[in-house]
Amino acid sequence: MPLSLSRRAFAFGLPTAGLMAGAQTLPARAVSSQPASAVTPLAQIKVGRFTVTALSDGYADMSYGYFPGRTSEQVEAAAKAQFTARPSGVRFLFNQYLIEDGSSRILIDAGPAGTLGQTGQLPQALAARGLKPEQVDAVIVTHMHQDHLGGLVAGGRRVFPKAEVYVDRRDIAHWTDPSKQAAAPDYLQPSFRLSADLVRLYPKLQATQGDHQIARGVSLVDLAGHTPGHIGVRIEDRGQSLIMVSDMLFPVVHPAMGTDVNFLMEADRPAAQAMRARFFPRAAEEGVLIAATHMPFPGLGRIVSDQGHLAWHAADWAYQD
């Protein structure tokens, strides 16, 4: 099937189909001791009729040893080459994205809400946009790791009381399975506990499967591998497009170090590698505008090919006409 900058291009050949209490952190150096910034960052772009605002819940630093497929020395060397090396590891941002079209507001992910690193800033970011959580109509959870759903259930309450919540049913099945929780390492236990809170607090949870349109111009994209139901979000209108790929990309290692570099928390490493191996070159070929949770704020950019080597190129987003 020929590719073009259309809805089909952003499926990348994939099959289509119509708390805080008790929370733990990742081991060792996943938590940064540096103070959070007092400035609330916001960045906006237009995608057709949509205004997409990048928000941030904060950050955490991940040990150089958290990237299976490369040694900690190799990852640290790559960080030094990019002038981003820190004693505490690779800095992960926690970016969320608010989609508005004048009639509805859809939030993509809700951050870890203080359960990891220097986080918990999403409410302030929404307030800087002039919004309260009850004004959000829908929340898409790209997958059920604590750093993507914690803000929905912070303090053991329903933080977004009027929002429809969308999660892939494969993730719901995985993260609410007692046998999988019993076998999981300690660093995944917060995700299981927060997932149970999500199901309890949002009983009308919208369980989707793979590719799925939830509103005109807003579709879910199957990116399974990182978790069983890992999804992206495609935004399209008037010939313009953006795809939010969640944890398909990690800073320092992707795309330059290769598709075979994973992250500690990946559920199915071969599947995640295979997804990246399909996605990265096609994204470079198409010039796709990408949003990614953990890339430097605002997490907007493109994968580009330079003499056969893939690299991340931050998007020119500021002061768009």
C-alpha cells in the first residue's frame, strides 16, 4: 500500500480495526533530588482545527543501567556526546498533551503525580491554561504504567470527575491480573496498584482494542510491545497531522542508538523492538510530526535520516502562524 501523509500513513502498516498512598519508585537513581522548576512550561501548536498544548508533570532521572540492549557505559557515553549526561542518569520528562477544538478537551495521559522523581505539576499546568480537571472531557491512557495514569487517581480520588477514560483492554487485562502482579518485580507494583485504583474509581472506563477512532480527527493507534496494550494517538485535520507515540521513544537512546535498545519496564522486549524497527524508518520517510512522553519538553519532533543514520530533530513549534 503506498504511503502518503494521510490517515493510513500513520498506522505504519499496522492492522486496523474499527494514590499516591503506598506508591513506590523505580529502583536506585530513578528519583532526582533536584528541586522542581517554579515555572510552568506550556507549548502550543495547531493541527487543523485542533489546538494541542504540551504540558509537563515534571521529571525523573533514570539510571544509565535501565536500558537493556546497551551497557550503562554505552548509554552514558551517548548522553555525554549529546551534552545531556547527569550523574543521576538520563532525564525523562513526563509530557502530557491537551487536545482542544472548541467543543471538547481531551488529555493524553496524566503523569506520575508525585510517585516518581520531581513530579505532580500537571494540575498547575492545567491551571496555567485556565482549566480545572473537571473541565476535561476525556483522558486517553496510552498504557497503564504509573507515570501515565498516576494523575488520574492521585490521593485515591477521581481527579477528573467528568472525563471519559480510554484504555486498551489488553492493558486492563494485564494490569488487573493478580497472578501477573504476584510475579512482577517491585518496581512494577505501583503500576498494578494504581491500575486497580483506576478501574475502581472510573467504573465506566472505555476499554478499546488496537486502532480505534474516538472522535472526529482523534484516533488511537496500536503500538503494542512496551505493554500489551500500548497505544499512540493520531490527531488529523485539514491535511495536518501529529502522532503521539508515548513510550516508543526514549531520550538519548532513540532513535540514534538503534531499535534494539529497550527500557527496564518494557513488557515484551522483542515486540517493542519490532515495533520500533517498523516505525522509525517509516517515520523518517514520511516526515511525521511526533509527540513523545519522555523526550525533552515539549516532546515534539521528527525522526530524520542523515546519510543513513537516524536522529531525533526537535520541531520548530514556537510562535507558529
